[in-house]
Amino acid sequence: MQKRKLGTEGLEVSCIGLGCMGMSQSYGSAAERNDSESIKVIHRALELGIIFFDTAEIYGKGQTEKIVGLAIKKFDRKRLFIATKVWKDNLHYNDVIKSLESSLKRLQTGYVDLYLVHYPNESIPIKETMEAMECLAEKGKIKAIGVSNFSIRDVKEAQKHLKKHKIVANQIEYNLMKRNAEKDVINFCSSKGMMVIAYRPLAMGDLAQPDIELLNSI
């Protein structure tokens, strides 16, 4: 499995990560949750060389983080890359701190490699949010700071309020069916040395169907 460097702290991620949102009944999923099967999927991913696991406090109201925590607890934590996200309603300073502490407890780990602001929230000053993120980084609770679903304007504003750290990643929806980010966001992030993490790369399964006109045309 190929790896890429993230930021300047020596962090590395596998080029393919495992998005764990579907391991819960979040977002109105009708499927029954099966924790043991989800854990098997994570273990199989590890066998295939994937070390990058992405989750969030909002997924299943924390249940997905618990599943990831159970799956990885017997593995060498230093060899894994765990990313989780703070929800947009929890972006006040103290709420960011509390959210991360709760995530760490569910993940059964002392730190996360990448902590992302899940969505921008115009009703909460981004300055307050980023000050909390930087505090967590200084304490070693998070190895790197990231954002998700941020426009160029949002990224610039967020970075402006970080004194010692850089935003190392922007996680955005990007796949063959949704390519708007190619117009500006991807080039901007690349110019700043910021990794773009694509979520829904298979369009939630639509691109994994056997007869897709788009893929056939390619």
C-alpha cells in the first residue's frame, strides 16, 4: 500500500483510507448495525495495508468511534492513523475540548492523528474553534489539525487564527460524479501543501455498480 506524508510532522497515511460512517445507523440508514462484521472489515483493511481510518463523533452518535476503538485496541497504535471530526454544533472552545475527550474515550486511545472540523458554522467564531484545536495540538491530544467541507475562504479564515500550526488537510466530497472541487479547492489546497481527502470516492456505491455509463464511456 502506497503512503503519503501529511504535514511536516512526519505523519504518513495510506493512500486509501477506510471511511467508517456506514458502520452505524447514522444518517437514516435502514440496515441493521453489525458491530462484529464492521470489526472484521477493519481487520481486513489492516491486512491489506490500510492504516488510515476515518470516523466522526456524529456517526451513530459516537457508536462508530466505539467500533473503531474495539477493532484497533490489539494493534500497535503507533502504526495506525486515526482521524475523527468534531461536529459543527460543538465548535465553541470548551465544546471542542469536551468533544475530543469523548472521542478519545470511545476510541480507547490517548490521541488522534488528525482532528477535523466537520463543517464550518457561521454562528460560532472560527477563531474560538481554532484556538481550541491548537490547544489540543499543543497538549499532544491531536497530531494534526484539519477541516472538512471548507471552501477556500473558510480555509483561509481558519488558518489565520492558528499561531503555531498549519491546517494539513481538507476533506471534501470528490468522485467522478462530483468534480466541482477541481475548479478551485483542490488547486488551492495543493498550492498550500494541504492534503485533499476525498470522501464518497465511489459515490456511496453508485460507482461500484457493474454497468455505469460514465465508467463505460471512460
